[in-house]
Amino acid sequence: MRYAAPTSSMVWRGEDLGRRTDWIRPLSEAALAELDEALRLVQRRGLRWREIRKPDFPLPGLSAELAQVSRDLEWGRGLVLLRGLPVERYSEDELHSIWWGIGTHLGTAVYQNAHGEFIGAVRDEARLCGQVIEPGVPRSEGLTSRARARSSSALRWHTDRCDVVGLLCVRAAPARGISRVVSAPAVSNAILERRPDLHALLCADYYRSRQGEEAGGKRPYYALPVFAMREDRFTTQYSRTFVEAAQRIPEVPRLTAEQNAALDLLAAVCDEFGYEMELGLGTCSS
């Protein structure tokens, strides 16, 4: 069975996304004025960004648009681009308040990792902290999982451990800075058509390491399928880096050649179906 109908809006290819603009929402002058007023309101009350709740950050007009954004994320393409936030106008602390305030209209914030981060700065921490990579070794190798995500190295396809993740471009990278997105239901459907045997493996458990990034549990690993249905809804969780890290734990079962082949096919279909974009200043993606 398919996890999503081929005509569903959540099933798309990068080439289709590149031809459309209905997933891009420019912020109007009225919306920007509301954000400014909400920011001034929390500043007058002396609220720090983590103390802000939805009633503290009223957005009378923009809230309706954000409600539609929430529906698009949950039931539509799963991707929305907000464009036009004048980031140069604000301090870093003010941007934290604005970004957090927008988020309160979309859902409930959860920690990103075991360090207790709600908002993280994506920059080349491998360089900033002086980590040295051996000559000839790809930059993504030899880094801790946290430093790998905060470096100039390329990241493999993965999902974050939450329902929605948001990115706000505050300063553009001098080079590269490319983001890639893909429709997981479309990838699942394609694998089911091409290799139902490998699709069945992706619906079974793969062991992952917690990598020091996830709190809880008595063991440093856990098992979870890549594709699954929960309450009649498609869900996915994938990070080959965490799967490979679990293979270094003695009690974790070894990956079979077929399981590795399934992960190879998953990455290949993601490359085929994915969409590549460069986030400009003031661009917000969720």
C-alpha cells in the first residue's frame, strides 16, 4: 500500500517545487509592523525570548496566515518559505524574540538536543573551536555529531527529531550555504514501486545511537523504522550517521547487506527527488 496518494500535495519532486511559488509567502508591510509591535510589547514587559508565550506575542493579522502555514506543514507539502524579514534591523537578541514569537503561533517548542538548546546558531563551529581534520578526510568525518551539523561540511539527508524545524537566515554564507529538501512520502512511494523488498526493510527497525544528542533511556541506542504509519498518518525518521554510529556498539545487531542497500537506495532517491535552494537574508523556512 502507498503511504500517500501520488496526487497528494505532500508528494512532490524538486523539479515541481522549482516551478511553483505558492509555497513561498512574502511578509507584508502590515505583518512586519505587527512583528515590530509584538517585539516592543515583550521588551516593555522585560520578557526574555524563552519566556515568551503566544498571548505575549500578539499578531492579529499575521496569526491567520501562520495558521495556514501550520496546516500546510501538517497536511500539505510540509515546507513553507517566509520571505522578507529585515534581519539587519534587529539585534541578535531581538531576532531570538521574533523567531521564538513566530514559533509560538505554530506549535510547542521542544529541545533540539540533550544540551537543552531551543534555538541554535548554525555556523562553522568546527573552525571556531579549532577542530582539525586530517588531510584527505572529508570534513564531515571525524567531527562530533553536533559539530558536523554546525560546520561547513556537507550533510547527508536526514530528518530532525521534531515535527517542524525552522531556519532563519541572519547572515548569508560567503560561499555555498545550500539547503536541500525532499518529500519523504514521495521517496517512500518511489522505493515501494521500484524495490518493495527494500521498502519492507525500511519499514522495519534500524538501530540508532543516541550520540549524546538525546536524553532518556537506559541504553545509548534504540530501534526505530525509517518509514512507518502511526494513527493512519505517515511518519519518518532517518539519519544514516546515527545508524552507522550504533554499529560501533557491541550489543547492536550488525546491519545486513540488504539493509545497507535499502539505505543506499533511499539516499539515491532523495538525490533524485530533492530540491536545492540558497536561503537569502531574512528568509525563514519550516
